[in-house]
Amino acid sequence: MKAIGFKKSLPIQEQESFIEFETIKPTPGANDLLVKIEAVSVNPVDYKIRQSAAKDKVLEIPKIIGWDAAGIVEAVGEKVSLFKVGDKVYYAGDITKSGSNAEYQIVEERIVGRKPKSLSSNQAAVMPLTSLTAWEILFDRIRIDSEKDKGKTILIIGGAGGVGSIAIQLAKKVAHLKVIATASRPETIKWCKDQGADFVVNHKNLMQEVRNIGFEQVDFIVDFVDVNQYWDAMVELIKPQGRIGSISDPVENVNLRQLKGKSVSFHWELMFTRAMFQTDDIIEQHKILNTIADMLDNGTIKTTLEEVFIGFSAENFKKAHQLLESGKAIGKIAIEF
């Protein structure tokens, strides 16, 4: 099969930042699916790993990354019970295994969902990683209860990004919260409002901006940008007994002691945790993806696809990574095979 990977961590402009190569088509294990991939998307985790995985060495075998895909089940392992050959699926995969930037991929059935019937492959491929991340941080980590917490306020830092875009929709349509999102450019402000944000504030003066729209404090905060940069503002803006969640990678320690006076809880979210550690509740990702598929099909939420590159080529992956690394991307980027 054809695959696209890298042997060395290089700037994306370099010729060999991505290379095309042939490799053996994998065989599914007992609980695995072999998926023929039709479309993938790119996420910040892709370029972070591309930039760091082979920084001081040259890999013998090119590394295949990619953690979002939509495709068709071509073969199943002997113990598979959730899917059959011919099923259309979408998933975000497992960071410890070979990625989706290939014609075929092996993926464990419990982290796979049925592809939304109403969506094209590229519209579906952009949804798994961000939907799982947003769902888990809202409902599994900071444990928002859509009945008990209805009408409460949430501040979403990084509203126009991939995770922020779906988090706005879930917070509004599923949790029924009052949503404040951050964005600074006219196009990102419009995007956040289109996703359902009640208010959009500029992240450059976060505390004052939130207070300017009439909120002294908020019930929940989720950070999708930089926990260090916004930590002091979050400490001030969170209500007593509130909850804060983050997916960002801090370069400095966060001072949790600052939350003690208000009895505020802090929660990390990493979408790969369930697959990495084979947690007892790993099948929750299958259930979440099926729930998201139902909501996409019935119009409760919508795909966050904004840009498509047609063709499975190293050149298209370079273009997609370049756009993502620029910080100018809105919503999600797909590559259609």
C-alpha cells in the first residue's frame, strides 16, 4: 500500500518533511478492523509529533502519523462484533499505533464509530478527534450535567479552532449553556457565532472583555490554546466551586494552589488516554462517536470542515500542515484520497 510519512523532523517547507513510500498492507488482529481510508484530517497533534518525533535522528522506517479518518471496513479480526466488512466508519485512532496517512489502517473496533450517513467522507473525517476531545472535556472531565447545569455559563478559550468549534456546538445544543467564546479576527468572530456562541470576546484582554459583556465570573472554563497564558485570567474569572478543563501543553507548571480558596477543580483532557491505557471504559469512544454521528445526521450539530485538499500526496500534507502551523486555520482541514 501507499503511505506518507517522514524519516526526520524537518520544517514543513523542506522537500522531505513528508515522503511517499510503499509498505506492507497490514493484517487485523482479533479485535481490529482493516479500514480502506477515503479521507483524513489534520490536527495540531500531527505537526507537533512531526516536529519532534525524529528531531535528532533519522528513522529507518518512515513514521506514519494522522489521527482522524473516514473509510470502509475491508477486513475484520476474528473477535470483532461491532462492525462487518463493507461498513462505513470514522475514528481518531490510537497515538501509540501507526497513523491514518496511508491507504489502509488497522484500528481497534472499540474506538471506531459508524460514519454519519448524511456526510461525505471529508466532512466526516474532520470530526472524530475534535468531537471526542470536546465531548470528553465537557461531559467526562468537568462533568457538565445538561439538566442540572442548564443555563450556566461556559468560557471557551480558542473558539474558532477544531476543538473549540465543536465544543461551542455541544455546549450550546447538548448542554444548553450560555456560551462565551474567544476570537480576535473578524472571520474567526463570525465563525464562532455561526457555531452558536452567545458572545465572542477578544482573548488579548480576556478578563476585561468578559466583564465588559456583563459577566463577573463564569461557571465553567475550557482552554484549547495555552493554559499558561490564560491561567491568571482563568483563576479570576472562574466562580467559586467552578470547574476548569484544558487540553494544552504547558511549558511551565500551573499553580493549582491558586484555586484552593474557591474550591475550584482542574481537569486535564487527552483524547488518546482511553486507547493508550486500554481503560475499562474504552468502548465509550465508540458510543460517543455514534452519538455524534446521530447528532450530525439529525442536524443538532454540523461538520466543522472548512478546507479540502484533493489527492493523497505528500504535497497536500505539506500544504495542510503549513496552513495549520500558520495559526490562521479556521475550523478543520481534510485531505480526500
